[in-house]
Amino acid sequence: MKIFSGFVKSLSKLSMIGRALMLPISLLPAAGLLLAFGDRFHLPLMMNAGGVIFDNLPLLFAIGSAVGLAAESGIAALSAAVSVLTINVTMGTLLHITPEMAAAGGKYAMVLGIPTLQMGVFGGLISGILAAWCYNKFNTLQLPEFLGFFSGKRFVAIATAFLSFLLGMGLPWVWSYIQSGIDGLSIVVNGDNQVLSTFIFGTVERALIPLGLHHIWYPSFWYSFGEYTTQTGQVIHGDQTIWFKMLEEGVKSFSSDSYQNAGKFMQGEFPLMLFALPAACLAMYHEANTKNKKIAFGILFSAALTCFLTGITEPVEFTFIFVAPVLYVFNALMAGVSYMCMYLLHAHIAKSFSAGLIDYISFGILPSLNDYQTHFLSAVFVGIPMAIIYYFTFRFVIRRFDIKTPGRTEVMVNCDDKTDTEISHEIITLLGGQENILSISACITRLRLEIAKSELVNKDGLNQVGARGVVFVGDKGIQVIFGARAQFIAQTMSEITLKP
């Protein structure tokens, strides 16, 4: 029983970290677009502006994760930057790492001009978590009156700096074991059987969608596994980082002696977002009851268009993954198949954040006009058969098992008819009132909340006010899916709960 309780709590903590990672990752489309358009129109200045963002990912992950975990506090962001500097200079000085050693790559690197250990985005994440913990722990601290200037939020950066120094003293003796594990996993996923690796990656990534834990799964593949030596001798890691560095350096094949087939852990979603899931929406619309087709069309067309243009899939997937486990499993396995097929067709398409039409044009079509071997038509060759399979599979399963997808329930609710304020008040009541809500935040499509007592939550009521899914994560975590409105609803809820 204790083991299960510990697992539940761990799941909740992982969900919080996944939420925090959304902020730094969501900054990357800007960098990707600068690189893509800079390359297409031969603008080195624009490419440099995009490249510098990818070159400083540890700092972005530190600041972004701290803000995500500390109620969007500027103090936490400043403390995270202090932590990055302090930890890296402490490690570099302790180990006598020189700029020449860092330039040679391997287990050393330059971080913000500091020669230090190569920890990648994990180093930034450690700093962000530490800064957020210090903020949550000390932001209300009251010191004796003669030290009053250092009380509260001013103490956060001080505590972070001292703890970062101690962490920098201890990390070198621990990180070597962690790095060995990362190197081992990197060899496995980038080894001889990459067909299996891409299938497993795609399947697991989709399978983790309901709990929002996919944000924990893919960063290792995007920012840590694999290595590429740049033309200046710098060693960088991660499928996404490597792809954009190859674009910046003009590596048309997206392969090198040290890293083959850049894009293999990103491109598999394009057939899914551009073809398969919109086809699933069409199938659900055709299976809707006649009297509900108008409302079903509004919900499903919006979800399909969002998926197609931006690659945000939750509005589609949450219409079926909870009511039809067989379709949830089918979707996860087909995602794995998509990744595998795109790899076998030698596609090399990147995504900055999601895999919709915007990314497809920016990182598939545009680079190909400058002779990069993206093989962007592979997404069409895989996507059209997948769309057909999805359409007929969904229609068969929905009809055979009477799945209550949009349009097949007695009462259809469209939350678009309500203002953010109206729906926020209803959600707060259905969550058990203000006193039952411990924290409020949001990612792209879902409210991410912490509650005191889960038994006070009215799940059916949330569904009736327009939620497309309600997921309990651990004993205190709850996610409520409202589509692209989620961030605005979360902001309104925060304003309401802060009022006296």
C-alpha cells in the first residue's frame, strides 16, 4: 500500500515537472522559424538569431522550469539564472576545466562562457527546480527586524545561490554516473535497430498523452540522446538540437559520421496531425446523431483544424481516449507505425513544438527548396493511408460498441457559448470551491490544478460544462481539458481566487 501511495505521489510530481517543461519548450518555435526563414532567404543574421537560442538551452530550461513551478514568479526566474551561473562556475573551477577542454567537447562544454561539465538541458532543469523550491519555501520568510531587508522574496536568490554552490560542489561526483546512463541509452536508441526505436518512441509518446507525461518522455530524445560534432568542433546533443544545427551549418543530408538521420524522433507526428486525426474527426461527425450534428460539427471541426494547423492534438484525442480504450490503444500503436514508416522512407522533417501545417511548411517544404533532403512528401505517402485506416476504424468501433463520442450523447454542451468568467466560476464550484484549490496553471489545452481533496471534485459536472476530459494525476493533481481556451480560463480562475 505504501509503495502504491509513493507511486501516486511520484506521478503527481512528474506531472508538475512536465507542466514546467512546457514553458521553455514553447519558446523554441521562434528559434526554429528564425533558422528556417533565415536559411530559405539566405539571411545569416536571422539564422544567428535563431541559433543562439538553441545554443543556450540550459539557461532557457532553468528560467522556464522555475517560472512554471513557482507560480510564474520573476524572482524564481532570476534565481534560476543565478543558479545556472553558480553551479557551472563551481563545477568548472573545482574540476579545473579550461576553455580548451570545453571546446574539445565530450564530457565538457561551454555554458554561458563558462567551461564546465556537459549536462545539457538537465543542468538547466536542475537549476530551475532548485530555484522554484527556494521560492516556494522562502518567499514568505520573515527574518529578525535588523535583517528585515533580506526577508521574503529577497531571500530566495540568496538561498538559491548558496544551495547552488553546494550543489556545484557535489554534482561532479554524481553526474558521471548519470552521464554514463544517458550515454548508454543514447547508444541503444541510436543503435542498429532504429526502426524499433522510432516505433517505441512514437507509441509511448502517444500513450502518455492522457496524463500529460509525454512532456517528460521526449526531452531526452530531443536534447540529450545522440551527439553531433559541429564544424567548429562543438559537440551538441539531442535530435531536435542536432537537426537545427545541421540546418544552420548546411548539412543537406541531415546525417553525419556521429549522428545519422536527424529528425527521426520528431517527424512521425506529421502524418498523424495532418491526415489521420482530422480523418478521425470526420468519422466521429458522420457517426453523430442527426439532431446533434450541428454542435458536433462545431466541436470536431475546430479540433481538426487546430490539429491540422498547429499540431495540437488534445482537443481531438480527448474526445475518444477515455470513452474508447480500444481507440486509445489503436492511436498509440499507429503513432509508432507512423514514426517507423517515416524513418524507413528516409524523411528528415523537424518540428519546433508541434507537427502541424505550420511546422510542415517551415521545416519540411522550405528547407527542401534549398536542396535539404527533408523528403517532405513522405508525410503524404504515410498520411493518406493512415487517414483511410483511421476513418473506417473509428466508424466501425464507434458504431460497434456505441461509443459516446461528440454528437452521440443525449446532451451536447458547447462551452464556447460561455465567457471565461462564467465558466471559471462554474469550474471553481465543481472543484469543491476556492478553499479546495491549491494551485492553478495551464498548458496549451488543459488546466493543470492541485486540489486538497479529490473527493470534492464533481467530474460529471465538469464534463457537463464543456470539459473534453478530466484526468486525476496522483492524489492531488487534476487536469481538465478545455482546448486552446485553457490558459485564459486558468488566468481568470486565478484572478477570481485571489479576490478577498
